[in-house]
Amino acid sequence: MTFPASLMDGYERYLSKGFVRYKETHERLAVYGQKPDILVISCCDSRVTPEGIFHAGPGELFVVRNVANLVPPHEQAQGQHGTSAAIEFAVDSLKVKHIVVMGHGQCGGVKAFRENANSPMATGEFIGRWIKLLEPAAIAMACMPIDKADDPQLAMEYAGVRQSLKNLMTFPFVERAVREDGLLFHGAWFDIGSGELRLMDPETQRFETAGSGSTEDAD
Amino acid sequence: MTFPASLMDGYERYLSKGFVRYKETHERLAVYGQKPDILVISCCDSRVTPEGIFHAGPGELFVVRNVANLVPPHEQAQGQHGTSAAIEFAVDSLKVKHIVVMGHGQCGGVKAFRENANSPMATGEFIGRWIKLLEPAAIAMACMPIDKADDPQLAMEYAGVRQSLKNLMTFPFVERAVREDGLLFHGAWFDIGSGELRLMDPETQRFETAGSGSTEDAD
Amino acid sequence: MTFPASLMDGYERYLSKGFVRYKETHERLAVYGQKPDILVISCCDSRVTPEGIFHAGPGELFVVRNVANLVPPHEQAQGQHGTSAAIEFAVDSLKVKHIVVMGHGQCGGVKAFRENANSPMATGEFIGRWIKLLEPAAIAMACMPIDKADDPQLAMEYAGVRQSLKNLMTFPFVERAVREDGLLFHGAWFDIGSGELRLMDPETQRFETAGSGSTEDAD
Amino acid sequence: MTFPASLMDGYERYLSKGFVRYKETHERLAVYGQKPDILVISCCDSRVTPEGIFHAGPGELFVVRNVANLVPPHEQAQGQHGTSAAIEFAVDSLKVKHIVVMGHGQCGGVKAFRENANSPMATGEFIGRWIKLLEPAAIAMACMPIDKADDPQLAMEYAGVRQSLKNLMTFPFVERAVREDGLLFHGAWFDIGSGELRLMDPETQRFETAGSGSTEDAD
């Protein structure tokens, strides 16, 4: 058997622990289906797990994960676009009430984009095209810098989240849900080393530390 | 502040619990970067969290999540394709050793595809196009049915995983990694109600229950 | 002379027998032209002759024969499409009252399609493309299987007839003739070994044995 | 039940007569499959049935029927071309030894082409494009008239058969079968009113009455 032992061991632990904790929730979800209130668009990065960071149980978060947590604009989303399809499903079928776009520090996709801007042949066939979605973010940042350029990687990570939030509104079905159903957007950013979460202020578009940061002994 | 209270509460719990448990891992991952061995391609469904099911800590799983856990074939992945980009990043940059495609029961994307086959106008602009990626899976199933048609939804969920595994090999960089670096593929399927995990036998392409199912008190 | 002797012998028999029987019909048809009520779309297979199976004389059946008795959908019928042209001629010029799509057992085209689904390079340049017209039939079958999958070849033969009937309605001139002139469609399937004819029930879309099966001594 | 009574009556006669006559042939063909030696490309016209004219039983003739018995040239046969697919199947899979292209008098497709040459909007969407395949035949005829122009409809019917035979050789798999396996082509033309069959002399390309024309009492 070639299935990774670490996964099999993890699954055994899940069965005896995680699943047992949520057993009734799982049974209920199997009968009544999912009805999450929140769509999270996050990165594939192995260090950023939305359900972990938000301590979310089964049925709570509908999660899209792609490189650099990007939302394409409506007009570039022709063809078979997984992220646009997932947003449509979340908004039109599941009627989520919140969409969270969560960036993070040391993002490899943002890093590839920044390097690629100088040596365009550096990245692969698909990554190279995918991260071009960050181009408008870079242009917006270059023209109206909100963040200090002291850490251009961080500034670009923020700019990417802002651009994705902006792109969300280009989808007619999202725009309608915002207008008619009160759908809300949220920008977030996670620091891998410290576990710090920052939220974007909708007015200033700046990212500020969220929560108390205090460590309680809950759960 | 409009940020969902459930997320903020969850984040506080994470800080005091999940993050504390993995504090050193996080600090190490921030310094040395991620180096996951495993790429998991899973569904956006709120009831199916790869890190939960495999009890995986930070840095272990690189995770793509799209509707119906689909891998497009290389030739249809033109344009800005997030899933193809993520696979390329995982294989070419991160050099993962395993790719797990994990389907699950009651998949809404598969359900939409099955309903759409009879009333093609039923699904939305993006979902409708995205789930067309299941067409070759349906064709393969109709022509050479491996699974009993007693539960066509389940049969189609399995067929989708098989097709995604087949599509993986259409990417030249994946084919090369399989040939030269021993990259391995795995098909899996998760049952929401019972927590049962099934793995695909690479020879027979059939799905069989994985693990002992015993409940130990570990962790 | 290289003309096959079997054909020449057969023609001599025809002249003395078949033609003599229908001599006046032929003379009338030469003067007044053809006015068949029925279009039959059937397979090229040497074992399935519509005029034989329906004991039809000259002038009765307008017959299209292609591999696997397929009707392309209107949108895929661009270019110089013989089947679409023949349907247009039958409906618009000849004003036929019935269209019969007749499949049959052991269809080589359906077999090639089923094998091709697993090893796509198996069939030739033209056959490979032509039988792709069966793809929607396979998808419909995989998603909403009407027939038992115990005999997937038979199930696919039925599905092909259903799809061709569905495709007929995509032609504006056919749709208009159905609506305004009461044009009727019929699905049929012929068993080579037993001579059994099955007709599709328009409601259930299932195929049932036609006729009494009794052997009278007529003719 | 809307199935035409004439067909159902005909089928009952077939069961008691045609099928009974060929019962063992049918059973054998069901077990061993078809292996016809001859491909006939004929018109859909209700007055021209190859199996009737050649008094052929089940398993003898592989039959393509399209409007005006046309073979497209290889380069125009892109897309999903039924006639090219059928020829490929007959030559490559069934290894037929003869291909007969059989035209006939009062051909509606040829008539439409001739009228269309003067009033191009006269024919429908598909027929109009399909019969354009006769254009090279018309050009060849205009440049090097073999037949007397006294009956331009007949001359065009002959020219169509010649062109289809010429087009056959543009398919690489046909050309190879001719060169390596001795595959033979035959041009034929059938007169509806008199039952007369004319064969094309391969040297002169002229059509001459075939057979004795005598009426024996065989069968």
C-alpha cells in the first residue's frame, strides 16, 4: 500500500478524536446537507488552514483554496474557472452571508509574482498565468500606496487581498447579493510565525490586528 | 465591526489552543518556509476538511479546494487556471511526493452535474461550465461501469476522482515527476455521516474502506 | 470486368422478381416523384436493412444510414453535414410525417465508442470524431441511468437512440414541423439474432418489444 | 400508440417471411459478427434501395445513404463527418473489397444543386452546404464533358458519381487499401422507372447498361 502512513495515522486519530467530538453534527449534516454562513477564500499554503485558524467545526466554512487566495475579475473568468464557480455556488446556492478573503505572510504565489515582474520567464506555465491576476493589484499599489513600502512583499500581500475583494463585486450575482441580501466582504491576513490575524478596515483599507490576542484556556 | 463573531471567537480559541500546540512548528515554518510532502485536492464543502480528516498540523498538507475536487486536463487548463497553477506549484516548486484527490458523499457539484445532464439550463454560468469537467468521467462510467449503478450519485463521485487522477497525468510536469521522482497518486472518498474514509485500489480502481476503524484514545 | 459477381447475380434476380412485383409503382414513382411519409435513420451495418425489416416497397422510406444511426445536434452540424442535410431535405422538401431512429444490437460504432472511452487512441481519424456524438448520450446515461447497467453495450445503444431523438429537436425546421405539422418521432431497436424489434415508449423512454411476434403466412 | 401502422404491419410480414428465410444467417451473424465484402454509398431516396436492387441478404452490404450519394474529399471532411467515418470503418475495420457509389435518376439532391447554381438562396441551410460537394463535379463536367448535355440532370448525376469515386482516393486509408489490398471502386447508376442499372467503365468513365436485362424466374 502506497498511501502515506502519516495520513493513515492521522485518519485513525481523527476517527477516535475529531470525528467523535462532532459525531452528531456529522450525522445531522449528512441528513440535512450543509448550510454554511461563511465562504473563505484562502491560499493552498500548508501553513494556513482556515478551519484551524477559526477553530471551525464541520459545516461552518465553505472553503476555496488556490495559490495566493485570488479572485479573478468577472471578465477574465471565462472558461472553466474553479474559483468563480465556487463563489457562484456559495452565493447563489448556499446563500452565504459573509465572504472572507484571507491572505498570509511569506506567500509563495505573491513572491513568484514579484520575482516574475523582473524576470518574466522565472515561473511555470500555469503559475505564471495565474499570478498575472495580481497585476491590477500591483498597479493600484504603485499608483496609490496605502502601505509602507518597507516590506514590499507584505504590501503586495495586502494589495492582493484588496484586489480580490474589488474583483468580487464584478460578478453580477455577487453584486446583487450585496445589494439585496446584505452579503458582506472581509479582508484578512494571517502571520505564520506568530499566529497573528489582521483584518482590513473597510473604510481605510488598512490591515489591523484582530481580537484581544489574549490566550484563554477555552475548549 | 461586521466581521463574523463566530470567526472571532474561533480565532481566540485557536490562539489559546491550536497555535499554542504548534507554536514551535509555526516559528520554524516561518523561518524555513513550507515543505509539505502531500498535495490534497479536495472539495470546498464545509463538511470536508482535509486537515481535520487527516489530523494534520501546519506545514503538512498543501491544499487545493474547488467545487467537486476536480483536476482539469492539461489541454482544457488554458487561461488563468487556479487548480492547474496550484498543482504546478506543488509539483515543480514544493516537490510534493504524494497527490491525494479526495471526493466525498453528497457532493453538491456532482449533484449539479447529474441534474444538469437532463436539464442543461439548471445551473449557473460558472458552475455550469466548471462541472463540465465531469463529462469525461460520466462517459467513462457509462461505457465501462466499474461501480453498481444502484447509487448513481456515489458512482459519479467515484468516477470524478478517477477522472481527476487520470487528468493529472496529462500535465507534462506531473508525468515527469511520476517517472523521474516517484510521485504517487491516491484516490480517496469521505463519508460525511459516518466519517468513513475509502481509498481507491490503483489496480482495480475500486474504493475500499481504509484503516482499522478502531477508536484509540491517542492525542 | 471487376464488378462483384454477387451483385450482378443479385441484380438479375431483382430484375426478374423485385422489380417485376413493383413495376407499376416504379413507373408511377418515376413520373410523379417520391413522396415518402417516413424518414428512417439507421446504421450502415450490413445486418440491419430498414426496407427489409419493415417490408417496405419503393417510395415508402427515405433512408439515412450512417455509423451508429446518429443525429448530430444543430450546433455541431456546421460544415457539410450529410445527416443534417438529409433530415432537412426530408422535413422541409418531402414533408415526412414520421422520423424513426433505429438502433440495433452489437453496433460496432457504439462498441468503438465504449472502447475509445478508455483508450482514446484506439479508433481512427473519422470514426473517432464521429462517435463523439455519443458523448452526451453517455453523460445522460451516467447521470440518470434508465436501463440496467448489466449490459452496458445495450444500455449505450438505447441511450444513443434517445440522444438522437433529443438532438432532432435542436433543428429549428424540425421543431417547427413538430409544432405546426404534427411531425412524430419514434425510437426503435433491432435485435440481429432474433429479429426482435423494440420500440421506445415516449413517456418512460424505455424500450419494449413491438408487435405480436406471431408468424402469419402473409405476402 | 403513434408508431406508423404501415411499419408495424410490414414488420409482422418481415417476421413471418424475410426473417424466417434468413433465420440461420441472422443467428450466425449475431454470433460471429458482420463481415461484408461490399460498401455501397447510395442516396437516401425512397425509390433506391441497394439491398433490393442487388437482392442482398443480411450481412452482405455495408450501406451508407446520404443525399445524392456523395463522398466528400479528405480535406473537407473535417469535423464530425458521417460519410467519411463510415468509409473509414468499412475499409479499416471491416476490410471490404469493393466500394460501389450508386447514383440514380431524378435525384433530388442533384436537382437542388442545379437549381441552386442559378438561384443560390433556393435551398436550405444544410442541403445548400452539403450539395456544394457537387461543385468540383460541375466544374469537371463543364471543362471536359464526357456525357451529352442533352440531359443535363443525367449528366450531372453521372458527374457526381465520378467525383465521389475521385474523392475516395483522397483518403490516405483508402489509397493504401487500393494499393496494398486490391480494394476496387465501382460507379453505378439506377433508373427508377425501368429498373435499369448502368455501370461506369473505369477506362472511359462512361456509364453502360449492366447485365443481360433478361428476366429469369429465379428465387
